[in-house]
Amino acid sequence: MRISVIGCGYLGAVHAAAMAKLGHEVVGVDLDERKVAELQAGRAPFFEPGLPELLAEVQATGRLRFSTSVADAAGSQVHFVCVGTPQRKGEYAADLTFVDSAFAELAGYLHDGDIVVGKSTVPVGTAARLAEAVAAKAPGAVLAWNPEFLREGHAVADTLTPDRFVYGVPDGAPGEAATAALDEVYSAPLAEGTPRLVVDYATAELVKTAANSFLATKISFINAMAELCSAAGADVTKLADAIGMDNRIGRKFLNAGIGFGGGCLPKDIRAFMARAGELGADQALTFLREVDAINMRRRTRVVEMTRELCGGSLLGRRVTVLGAAFKPDSDDVRDSPALSVAAQLQLQGATVTVTDPEALQNAKARFPELHYEPVLDNALDGAYALLLLTEWKQYRNLDAAAVGAQVAEKNILDGRNVLDPAAWRAAGWNYKGIGRP
Ligand code: UDX
């Protein structure tokens, strides 16, 4: 099929390449000239494991091209809209500027029979509104809403082997046409054995926000348990193992630490609350306020713990932060808890050095006031306290004895509970974890 993908961020770039791998003719469109130039040259414009290999593979087939002009989407049979929906400045609600402008532009190039597929995470009700706008300009085109559940750092695998497909479609013949088109897009091997749910627009939109809210709630639940474990002298990692063995609960997303960040969970729960308020259903989501509050409290707590680790005062203490990205295997620093903690420590008088294998360039753009050191050994040299805040493999595998020889004082705060406390203590370290005795 001929496919266009509007918006080539973490979602769209991977989606475009994956669709080309399936055998489709794909054009990816983005306003950012630098991004388009990189992708057109077969290079990934951001760090995502497996994406460079996938781009190289499909570039060789000639089935994937990129453009800065939506006009190049004309002639495609299926148009995926993958633009961002960030949080509005100073408000909880989602900013739909990019979605609205993508649809407004695209509408001028649609033909009868075209299928427009929204993938962006939007407030419930957006698809119905956009369907009317599409119908007004291109009555023969059909809108479907097909949320995406990929995780950064696993985006290629999540796109090529998804857990499920959710199609939000209108009633009747247009809905059947949209369903058939999406089935053809995702035809075997992708769709083989993968559950597919065909629902209405509102349900499809809500599936995405509900899933992200559930994940955020799971993380804040275990972080609340970590607070209790700290108060009671219990171990939250053992608690998570034990409750996670109940397969109604499950062990995934029960890792206590410095909380969730990134371009999705924080802003999605806030936008969900804002939308619920507009719908007169705000009471249903008041618990998400608490989920958010528990999450933000993690950051404050880590700053306090660092102060304790530094003997009661941060003034002039050399603190090294391991990790800037919001999670490992990503260079994304949007709402990164690690950088937020680093900035607060610096404000409170610590001399902070931040290191990260991939995210320093993005970190510098967001927090230019922080000091960055790309070489791990240099970052470790002379530190008074180490803070492991993003669990990159190279930090999880640090050797307690070797690192002990580099630092000024052997103080470590394991903000993701990924180190072995016994091994670090045996090597002479003052080890502090999250919710661990
Ligand atoms: C999330 C959803 O997982 C994905 O399905 C959706 O499509 C987009 O939003 P992503 O933002 O890439 O994906 O990251 P995710 O792996 O969900 O992690 C989010 C944050 O939660 C990270 O900061 C991570 O460190 C934190 N986290 C995750 C925890 O603190 N504890 C956990 O147990 C799991």
C-alpha cells in the first residue's frame, strides 16, 4: 500500500520505517528540516536501539522517503498522524495545536477512499471532532483512531510485535472500510496471532489514556509502598517480588525509585484529569492527582536523602548524577526525574556533575546551568556522593571496589534499586536505596 506518516518523532519515525519493512511504500513528513534530512540519509535523528539498523534495511529497498511537505502525502491510501500532544504551558490540558494543524493541512490532499489514522494520544472526543472536519473537506475519506502503545527504548520491537491492535472506527460501511484498510496495512506477519479490537472512537481514545494511567498508578502505588517501607524498616523490592507473584497483580511496573517521567505518563495523566473535568466527570479521576503527587514527592525525597548522605548539608558537596535520560536506552529528557533532582541539588548549593551515555546533548538544551561530563570515569573522580538515577546497564554493572578507588567518599544513593546493597556495603560503601533498610 501507499502510506504517509505525518510527524516523525519517536513514534512516527519508527512507525514509518516499520511500515516500509512490511512492504509498503512510505513517505514520512515532518516540519523539522534537520530531522527529515537525517532520516532521508538513513540516519536516526534520536537514540533508539534498533532504529538505525531498521532504517538501513528499508533504505536499501527504496520504499521509504521523507519530506518536509504534507503535499507529498497526496496519493497515499492510508495517512497516519503521529504528531505530539504536549502539555499546555501552565495548564494540565493537552496542547492539540500540532494535531489540528496536521489535520487541517492534510485535509486538502485527501481523495475519496483515503483512510486517515490518528495515532497521537488525544483527549477523548478529539476523533469525533476531527472526523467532522475531515468529512467537511473530504467527504469520501474516513477517519480511524488507532492508538500506539510503544515504549521508548523498545519502540522497534513494540511496533513490529505489538500486544494488541485497537481500531476506533465509525459505524457502518465507512468503519468497515477503515477496518479492512488497517488489516491490510498490518497484514501478516505483524497481525498474525495479535488480538485486534474494533471499537468506537471514544473507546479507542480512552484505551490509550486508561492504559497509561494504570501504568502510572502502578508505579506510584509501589512508590507509596516504598515510603511505608522506609518508615517501617521493610524492603520494597522484596515486597514487590512477593505481591508481583500474584498474577492478578504482576511484577512489571512495580519498581520503586525516583518516579516516572518522559513525554507520556506525566502529561497524559494530567491531560486525562483536565478532560474529565470538561466532561463533568472529574471526581472519577481525583486519584490521579494523588498518583501525580506521590510521583513528584519522590524527587523531593531523593534530594533530602542526598542531603542526609552528604552529612546534613549540600553546600559545596561534589555530587555526581549517573543518568540524565528519563529512562535507560533513550536520549529523551522530557520531564526527566534525574535532571529535575540534579537541578534541585544544584540550586541548594551542591556542585553537581551529570553524566549519561546518550542524553547529554538534550539535557544541556533543557538545563544549560548544569555541569555535564560525558566520560564516566571523569564524572566519578573525586565525587563525595554518587546518585544512580537512570538505570543504564553500564551503571547497574559498576564495580563497587573499582569505583570506590575513584571517589572522594564512598556514599551512594541507588535511586532505582538496581545495585546489590550487600556487595556495595561489603566494599565499604554507605549505600542507600529507595524503600530498603
Ligand atoms: C509509556 C508507556 O509504557 C507506553 O505504553 C506508551 O505508549 C507511552 O508511555 P515510555 O514513556 O516510553 O512509555 O516509558 P515507560 O517504559 O512506560 O516508563 C515511564 C517512566 O516510568 C520512566 O521514567 C521509568 O523510569 C518509570 N518506571 C517504569 C518506574 O519508575 N518504575 C517502573 O516499574 C517502570
